[in-house]
Amino acid sequence: MSLRQRLASFAPDRETVLTIGVFDGVHLGHQHLLQQLTQLAQPDRLPAVITFTNHPITVLRPGTQVRYITTPEQRKRLLKAQGIPLVVGLEFTAEDSQVTARDFAALLVETLGMKGLIMGPGAAVGQNREGDINFLRQLGPQLGFWVEEAQPLVLDGSPVQSRRIREAIAWGDVAAGARLLGRNFSLTGKVVVGDRRGRDLGFPTANLDIAPEMIIPGDGIYATWAIIDGVRHPSATSIGVRPTFGPGERLVEAYVMDFDADLYGSRLCIEFVQKLRDQENFSSVDSLVEQINQDVADCRLALAADGAPHDL
């Protein structure tokens, strides 16, 4: 299907003001831009977002890997929650990368009724990123749209960016990630059968199969919420290779407190609140169990201080 056909499938019933990007995380910086988008669209135009389901860099530089903060489905839900009625999810293809900035802008006018375009700092569209804000400002009057540059949101001296959040999460600093996201970071995976070692220790865990493209926090023990049928349950989540039992694969395992129903085969969302400690190699199973009991107590304290639920 051509780019024109894909865009036309989202054709709105009125003129739009658009912004374009991956929007991975829909973090506070994104939310800042979306607020500007919504204000500029008032009173008669539709605020709309084009979100690439894959990062364009993975197409422009084959072999590049990106670990995502959110799935395309999460992004759409979070964008809608920010009051964006039209979310256009597009897979960025090699063919798309050859479309000139002028042709791309003309397609947006033709298919999505674009009358305004909001761009973040340094953003560009079209072949070889030729369509920067200066280019588009010159082009706009010819095609009937205007361009506005959104100012970045700065926290702790630096712009809020998805890259900052990925780095924080990869180091295990989920609290810093939450500060930039405006909510706790979460992971969702299917609960699969493990070796049942946790059950043997008295702490049955849900072993999550996480999609390989998603970012996973650094190894350690975390205070988390487990979302089951829309209800948040306190949980302790271990990420790592369980060194006490010898070398093994890297696992994400959640012990859901005060809960004993069978979760195998279900999809479980884990919301990360705080890292409690690094993984350790214990000299005996008894010392491991003693530490797990302490971890559970520490988790309860951390979660009690977490406050109100967050949108996932």
C-alpha cells in the first residue's frame, strides 16, 4: 500500500493541525508539545498526530537497534489520553524515506487536510531530512499551511527526550525515568512457564516473556505494581540471571503479593516504582530466602509511598 493510500485511510472530516514523530513514551516533553498542538488547533481544527510505529533510524541505518519505552498500542492509547482525537500510526518504510519533503507535505495537505504543522526542535521530514522548519516555512504558503516550532520542555537542565528515559531505565533508575515520563515505566508480557524455583522457595513468580524490542530495566530487584484485570497488586520484580543458581538466561519475574490465582498464559503489566537493590549471589538458599523476605517488606514500604495509580 502506498504512503498516499495509508494516509488516506485516516482521512478526517475536517482540517487538521499536525505534529509528526515516533512519540516513544509519550513523556512530559511530548505532552508539552501536544498541549501546544491542541491550543493551536482551536477552535475549529482537529489536533492530529502521526506516530511512526518503528523508529525511522532503523530503516535509514539498517541494523540499528532501538529499545522502545512503549509499544505502538500503548503510544496510541497515551496520545488519546492527552486529548488527541486523530492518531495516525504509520510504519516507516524504505520507500517512505525516498519521498521528498515537498511531496510529503503535499500528501499531508491532500489526505489529512493539514492546515498547520507543529515541529519539535531539530525535527525534519522528507528525503535526507531536507524538510527542516525553515524549508517548510517557505513551502507552507505555496501549499496552504503554516508551521510553528514548539519549544522543548527542560528538566534538570536538559530537554526531556526519549533517549534520556531509555538511558535511565537501562541503568535501573526507574524513578528518574518516571520523573521524565510523568508516570511509572511499565512492561507487559505473556506469563510463561518457568522452572518453578520461586514456588519451591515459597515465593511463586510470574515469568514474563517480553518482546525483544522493548527496553528492560537493569538487573536488580524492584518494587512494582502488577496490573491484573485492571486492579493493581503490590509485587516484587526480579530482573537478571539469578546468580545463586548458576548461569542462566536473563529473566523478568514478578512475585505478586497476597495473590494466588493462576496467571499462566495471561498478559501481565508490571509498573516499576523503585529499584531496591542490585542482584546478588547468595551463599545459601536460606540466606536468599531471608533476603527475599526483606525485599518483600521493602517493596510494601516503597509502594505505600507511591501514591495514586498512574495511567499505563
